[in-house]
Amino acid sequence: MTDPRRAVPRTDAVLADPRLVQAQHRLGRPRVKRAVTAALQEVRAGATAPDEAADRALGLLPATASSLRRIINATGVVLHTNLGRAPLSPAAVAALQAASGYVDVEYDLEDGSRARRGRGTLAALGRAVPDAEAVLIVNNGAAALVLATTALAAGRDVVISRGEMVEIGDGFRLPDLIQSTGARLREVGTTNRVTLADYAAALGPQTGCVLKVHPSNFRIEGFTSAVPTRQLAGLPAPLVVDVGSGLLAPDPQLPDEPDAATALRDGAALVTCSGDKLLGGPQAGLVLGRTDLVERLRRFPLARALRVDKLTLAALEATLDGPVPPASAYRGADPDELHARCAALANTVSATLGGICAEVVASDGAVGGGGAPGLVLPGWAVALPAAFAAALRAGDPPVVARVERDRCLLDLRCVDAADDHVVADAVLAAAGR
């Protein structure tokens, strides 16, 4: 009898398949070899025919070398933290690709000497916020705040209102973050009320700075009082204002959202915020303010550990100087256009899947990412049975919807109109799962 193991092809023979050779150039030999090994294990177990080993290995390979998958955001939440917050504009994506090789990030082409890192991006940020004497870019919003409090108040007091001791994503709490820098928190006022006299009474020789934090992911209403930036700026200590969500200038669509330019005009010494929220760019932390303090932060040793790479610099500059980013366009989406797109999607689904009820319903979108809490973005969605939510997530590409009142809601606010047919195809495919 012939040993059945003789029918199992050799690993090198399968790897020589032209399709797998091409895959090695795209994904790397180790990843392709692992897929071939897994396929051959199935051949030995009798689950795959020997002549189908190459086909099976191809089926086990991912589309790209990264485990991150492109998804379609049909939740109606513009800055969805779990989905990567702000999607980049085509201009920012092109800048990322251009910066993927050698670039003059820290090099002067004119005289061949070392140059200031990211000078083009810093100039673009300065143009975007002319009220700032100087600017600095670090790797996220929390890093900007940590650098500011460490450089100004390590071993000293940070005076802050009790009502602004916020918790940010994944359980990280502002008090813990600041105290990890070696600064001491000096809390003033109560949870719902604080006065200028509370701040003034807390100042002393050990005060490093006064910190004002925008509680961007919640609101306190009722018997409340807070001290505006303009009044805090008159205290004899540097005022650091964290506006959080990265709004650089006033926006009529976001009347209650603080912005960097206004905070600086009101006397803030430093303003910190994020780059991947309302600004619509890549993850980054922005520091804007007085030249002497920004330079102090820039020269502080921790700044080296928090600096951004060339890809972030490229994408941020393209966001600052380029076209309107998708996040801004999604926030301002026309409800009538959303209704028309939803109606077309619902008609397609109903016509193709006669037994499935697809109806257009009112749907309130949200800014998300800790920005503009409570702000309603009126819109529309296509309502399907709740079971569709899991089936849509299992598709390719995955479509992430929202489940409310036992219904799966497909909100097209954050879906490019050119992808509406992709969503329709995903729904039809999900119906068969």
C-alpha cells in the first residue's frame, strides 16, 4: 500500500506556486510560509485535498500585512474612538505616502545641514492659530498636558477645580495622569461650583501653574459656577487651558465648544488639545502659547520621548493646509441628502430582500471623541432587524452599525456617498449569513 503521506506536497513546492510567490512580495515570506504550513496540516488531516493546498494557503492569507481592517462606520458617531477617531482626508493620505520614504523632516536641502524638525507643520499650525506666539507638537493630547504640567510644576502644585477632575478613555483619570509627573494637585471649589477667590486662596510659592480643563465628555447642569479663562489669566501663575477636542477657532456649528484661539486671546499662557478629534487630523497633541513657555517645554527632556514621527507631521500639515477634512464634512452633513441616500438604500434592500423590512427612520448623530457632549446632529438611518448588526460586522468590509430598540440602524452620516453601494451589497450578503 502507498503511504498516504507521500501525497502531501512539499512545503517548498507549494511556496513556488506563482500566486504564493507574489504574495510573499506583498506580505513577506514568514507569513506566507505559516499559511502554507497550516494548509498542509489540513491536507494531512484529510480536510483538504493535496492538489488544493496552494488554494487553501491563499485563502488563509490576509489582504494586507497589517491586522487592522478597513471598516465602514455606519454608527452616526463622527469621532468614534474605537474606530480610530477622525478619518484622514485624501490630501493627508497622500502626504503619508509621500513621507513613507526618506524625507527632509530634519534636513535643510539648501545648505545640507540639520534643520528644525517638522518646521513646515509647525508653520502651518502657527498660521492656523495666529494668536499663538509659538507652537509645539507631541504624540497625543494627554502627552501635551503631561508635558506642560511636568515642565511647569514637577514637584510643585497644580491648582485645579474639583469639577474638572475628569476621567478620559479606558479608565485613565486626570488626577492620576498629572500626579504621575511628580506634580501635586491642589484642588479648589466643589464638584459643581468654584470661584475666583477659591483659586486665589490656593496660590503660593509652591504653585507651578493653574490648570483649566474642559470636561468634554460630560456636562454639569443646575446650580453651577465656573471661572472663565479671562479671569483666571489675571492670577499670578501661568494658566494652562486644555480645550481637549482640538477646535482651533470658533465654529458656529459648535457654539458651546471651547477653542484654542479664544483661550489664547483671553489670556491663557498655554493651550493644549488633540489633533485627531475636531481638527480632523492624525493622532497628535498640540501645545500653543507664549514663546518662553513653549520653548521651555520643547527643551524639557520629556519632550524627546513624546515627539511625533514624520508620518504624523506630514498628515497633520496636510490637514491644516489642505481641504476640509472628512470629520468636518460629516458633522455638517445635509439631513435632506442623508434622507435621500437612506431612502435609496432602503428601497434597494426591500426590492431585493422582499421578506426583510427596511425603513427610513430619524437618527441623531453625535460628534463623539469627547467633543461637543449633548450636541445633536439631526439625520436619518435605515432600520433593519437587530440580527443584521452582527452579520454586517462579519462581512468584508465589516460594516459597524448602531443597535437601538432592538433594531439595527445604518446611519450614513459617516459613509462616503461613493460607498453607499458597498453598504447595500453588505446588507444583501448579511441576509445570507
